[in-house]
Amino acid sequence: MEVLLDLEFHAWGIFPQTVPGLKGIVFAPFIHGSFSHLISNSLPLLVLGSALFYFYRDVAFRVFILGLLITGIWVWIIARPSFHIGASGVLYSIAAFLFVSGIIRSHPRLMALSLLVAFLYGGMVWGIFPIREHISWESHLMGMLSGALLALFFKEHGPQRPLYSWELEEETGEEWEGDDGGKDDLDKGEDDGDEKEDEPGSSKFVYHYIRRKDQ
């Protein structure tokens, strides 16, 4: 739209510590400086966003919205006095959420997803350092921190690690040996059996072994 209408939307980005710059908290992720900037954010956002909404469908929308808002607010508070635009902050937030959440939940599938994210996008970690002046490393850093924070906050929501049978027994306390009722029934059954053996008229077979004498 900027190219077609010959407009510049960068003024709608986040300009830290100014009242007009507050609107960028919402609009900055939708503004990019070039086609290459747009594509470099869109493809990873499509992949990671799909993973978020597939594996964490119960909390995905909240994680996405909160990640966008928290990242934008933190950038507005601490970043350099310049316009910060692009969806990279949201991208870092989702990537950090997927990575940290899979580890702390100890869910096999989610841990595999964490390793996949680290393998495909592990190089993103260099984006949180002030290496290139025209890159908003503050957005990257704040996005990573917000994603990790949301992973901790929502760790009890969404998919959980399946419990094995022995873990369920430990949680419910229904171990057979610890059940006094069952033990009493067993003892009672053994006593009844002993009594029945002594009842008159009951058949009892006893076998003896006798060595054969040589004739």
C-alpha cells in the first residue's frame, strides 16, 4: 500500500517515550521498511505462528496478543529515540514461547518442537545484540523476554505432559499395599481358608513317596 499510494507509514511505528509513539505498540508490527524486510518476517511468522496455533490452540490467541502488546510497551519504555517498525518483535516472542514452553512442560512432542525451533531459528539469538545500527535489536530482545515470560505464565494451561500409570498411583494414593481394606479382606480370606480345611467331612489328599526295595 505504501508503494502503490506513495505513502510513508513509518510515523505509525513506535517512537519511545513519546505520547504519539504509543500508537506504534499496535501498528508497528504491520509496518515494514521494504519488501525484503516484509518477506524476512512473514515466512518465519507463518511457520512459527502455525506451530503456535496448532500445538497450543487453547492459549495461542492470548499468547499472540499479549506478546505483541508487552513487546511494544517495553520497546516504548527502553528503546532508542527512533521509529521502530516491523513484526520481528512478535516473531521473537512466539519463537521464545515455543522453545521455553516445550522445555518446562517436559512433553515429548513439545520438546521436539523446541528442538526444531532451535535448529531452524537458533541464529535469531544474534538479533538481540546491538550489532547493526539500523536493526531494532530492542524489539528482538523485548520479544524474546516477553515470550519466555508468557511460557512461564501459561505453563499450567494448554497441553500437558501425559502421566504414566505409576505416576497416577502416586498422585491418587491408591496403591494396593497401602489399602487397609484390601489387606483386611485378604487376611480374612486366608483365615476362612484355614477354617475350611479343618471342617469335618472335607476331603484331603496327601501323597507319600516310598522308595522301592530291591528284591
